[in-house]
Amino acid sequence: MDWKYAGNHKSTIVNEKDGVVFLTFPKLEAAGVRHGFSTRMGGVSSGHLSTMNLSFNRGDDPDKVYENFRRIGRAIGFNQDDLVLSAQEHHTNIRIVTASDKGDGILRPTIPDVDGLATDVPGVPLYTSYADCVPLLFYDPEGKVIAMAHSGWRGTVSRIGAKMVETLKSHYGCQPSDLIAAIGPSICQACYEVSQDVAQAFKAEFRQEEIPEILIDKGNGKYQLDLWKANELILTQAGILPGHLDVTDLCTCCNSSKLFSHRASHGKRGNMGCFMVLNKE
């Protein structure tokens, strides 16, 4: 499969089952946690939503979206009707998910304005949605807790990844050094031009010596922003060990024929999903 990689091809694994193509991360796989990041391939949607659109809010036929959830669920290993979906607004609100929440977003409306989900309940699959923003995945092998966060530039500059680490520590007693994490496919620095106001927000939040690692000044008030590096700094400073962290080498914009990209499609696109579920004992 002709993917365009930004790195060494070792930090994102391409999987295929029954025609459904999805991505996983080596350290989470080695830890035995069930997870996956969908691609555009293996669904039933058509046109600019083809084929694996996982959003009910992009003008797609709801029956086709449901069928796409069924297919990706079968490929990764969960029941689509048990899903808990996020309803993201680029903020840092985190929801603690329980068994009674099964079906939120797939069978009935879900709680609005949530960009992070966490649970310690086996058999409750979590879903967050993407089309250029950064997926953050977390697993505590000691406490058996999973979590995900949606981190666009607003979530990144507000350090939603660090907030998730703190939530896992305060709510579940997780130790940051135990956590295994991944930064998933999203827009790369070469494709992500931002304006002066966005750059200024990062300059105000990050240390001066870190700015050259995440921002390239092109002049004329334009910058190239590295969300991968920014989130790597955030997670490691929050206590996640570098050896416990996979950082993606797949850009959604560079691979827009295989991954939905808001920027590459000028907004005419579907949504991908990131999924995690704890195995039942």
C-alpha cells in the first residue's frame, strides 16, 4: 500500500481485515490493548465521504454510517452498539465513562462538548473523531485504564494531553510513568500553515527554547506548526516516559486519498475514528 511516511515506518502499523484498513501503534499492541484508527477504506459511503465515513453530522446516510461503525467494530473487535462517542468542540473537557453510558452517540445523543474520554470498564469501546487534528491515546497496564483525547491546535495549546494525564492520576490513581501512549495520524508540520495569532498562542504557552522545535517562521505572519512535536513535549513533561510513547509518522493531508483531511479537501470530507476498548477478563 503506497503510504507517504514522514518517518521510519515503524511508529504506525497498517492493518487490514475483511477489506477494512485501520492503523494501530506498536507499544499499545505490545501491551495487548485493543485499539485502532480508521482510514477511508472499507466502508459503504460514497462521493467525498467515501468510503469509511464515521460521522452522522457530515450529510451522510445514517444507515451507511451505522454500517461503517459495524464494519470497523468487527475489524478491531467490539460491538458498535456498545460505543461511547465524543462530541468534540476543541476544548479540554474530559468525560469519565461507565458501563451505563454504552450506546451514547451511536444509539442516542451523547454528552456535548467533550474532547476526552476515559474508562476502566472492560467491554466499553471509546470513540473520538478526526480529520487532521491529533489523536492522543493512553493505556495504564497496571490499573487497566484506557483514555483518548482529541487535540487540535486549541486543545494542544491548552495542553489537553497533560490534563488527561492528571485526570487519570487523580480519578484512577494512575502513575504517569506507567502510562503507554500514542500520538496518532494527523496533519504534519509541512502541511500545517497557521497565522500569527495561532503562533502567538503557542509562543505564550511554550518555553522560549521549545519554540524552534514546533514553529517555523515563514515571514508575512505565516508559520508552519508541528502538532506532533508539541504534543510529544506536553506528554513527556506530564510524566510519560519517552520509551512508552509512539509518535506517528503518517500525515492525514499527505495521505488524503487514504485518510480524511479537512485541509486537503477544503472541508469536503468525512470523519475518521479512533477506538480503544479494554478486554473483558
